[in-house]
Amino acid sequence: MEKFIYKTIEELGAAAAAQAAKVIKKAIRNKGQANIILATGVSQFETLKNLVATDGIDWSKVIMFHLDEYIGLSPDHPASFRRYLAERFVDKVPGLKAVHFVNGDAKNSQQECKRLGNIIAKHPIDVALVGIGENGHLAFNDPPADFVTCEPFIVVKLDQRCRGQQLGEGWFETLEQVPKLAISMSIRQITKSACIIVSVPEKRKAEAVKNTLQGPVTNMCPASILQRHPNCKIFMDEQAASLLANR
């Protein structure tokens, strides 16, 4: 895992986006299209802002997959990740080859997982843009995460710290409003990506960053699995990297 530390969140986002754009352009050049995974949340604000502003990407040759979504939340809810990605990415790069959202309000969540799994199986991922949760989660795979399942998408239960993070970031007004279940891309599916780009700002993520990069690989810190990925790059600001030894 390569790590890059910047003074500001803005610098972090610009660097992460530049790396993602490089991978996307190369995939289009070599294969005629690029398959990407996008995450949401505060950590992705600057990365996505810079990515959509990048020149030279033929977005008509890009297929986007969505990392996770709350179960039972409509796509027009302020906290919906579909709404987040529509507003911050899809609507800003019109003409994408395909967009595969996670339908959290599907009548049957297990069937939705199977639907998405069948699609992503035909589209090897070139680059995944992800974040790390305050509890070390990767996507909505909270500790203890399932490192074993080969299913691409799974139904997961959100732990108290994860739900508290969503409240703290301002997506909900009360903890009771934060859903307890979600559909998430699985750990194994995420780590199948040829390249993984991690954006992690802010002091509140410092403990998770330290455990991810310098702790043991354990499902109690799901993002620690990234230590074993052959092409993972993590972009942090000074605050997020503040607890790392030998920076």
C-alpha cells in the first residue's frame, strides 16, 4: 500500500482524482472502456469534484458501479447515496456508458444483491474510489466484517459507531433516523479491483488510518485488508495521518 500525505483536504482530493483519472484513461486506451466503483460521504467531496473537472476522459466509455446504499431509503432522501452520486458525479458527466446504482428501496434486498452481482461479474473493475470509516469499515462492511463471502453484494447490519458517524456528518437529524441495514459491496469484491484509491481526510479518521496501515490484518478493522492489495494508494491529509508512526 502506498501512502500520500497532504497538508489540506483540497490537495488530497486533487491528487486522488488525478491518480483515478490516469487509471481510467489507461483502461479506455487499452480496453475501450473503464469500469469504476465510486464511494460517497464527506471523504469523497474533493476527490469527485476534481475528477468530474478532469479534461480528456471520454465518459461515454465509462461504466460506474455504486459501492453501497441504505436499505429502505428512497433515492430522493437527502442521505441517499444514489442522490449523492447523481448530484456530484452522474449529472456532471452526462453520457456515461452505464450507471449501476444500488437500489436500497428494492422490494427484495437479496434479489437486488443478486442482480448487481450478475452485472459486476461481467465487468472487472479497473479502479475503485473508496474511503475508510471511523470504525475502520470498508464500504458498509462494519467490524467484524465478512472476509470470506464471495458474493459481490451482501446485506449488512450497521453498527452503532457507523450509524453515529452518519449522524455526525450531518446526513440525519437523529440517530433513530439512521437505517440499521444496508446493501454493501463485499470485501472480496472490492479487493478484486485492479487499483484501489482511498481518500481519507480529518482527525476523526486518524485511529482508523493507523489501524488500517500499521495494525494487523483483521476483520475488526475491515480496511486493514487493503495491506494485502497489490495496487492500493491511500491519500490522506495531515490530520488523518497524525497517529502514524514513521510517516
